[in-house]
Amino acid sequence: MNDGYEAFRPFSFAGLNIIESRTPPKLRLHDAVPMSDAFRAEMNAWLLDMFGYQDNPVPIGMAYLFGNTVVMRPEMVARLANLTS
């Protein structure tokens, strides 16, 4: 299933594999699940309260290095991409 959420996009810079960390989508019920709008809103609110919502898992100004792979925020990947073009 592709709901428009792309978790990672590979990129290479100076011999390092760069992985772009995207913001995870908010946890909610799928629209195809048959239920009333009121119950759907209540359940989605409970899911948000129970599991929370995290912004991008990589903090601003940081990157994670695993061997020759770097995980970084999209804005940092864009800066690197502009350096290589």
C-alpha cells in the first residue's frame, strides 16, 4: 500500500550513503474501515493520545552515522544535493 509516505530516499555524497529521514505519518484508522464519523474521530483521538506523535526522528542539527551510512533530516539532504549539482 502506498499512501504517499516515503520513509527513506537514498542519496550518495563523498562515498557515504545518505538516507533521508521523513516525518512518520500520524497513526489513525484507515478510511476504508466502516464506522460512524463520531466513533472514528474518538478512536483517532485515542490513538494519538495513547501512542503520541513524533516529529522527525532525527533531531534538528544532528545526523546518525552507521558505518558508511548517514541518516539525516530532509533539509540537510537538500543542502548536500545542492552542493553536488
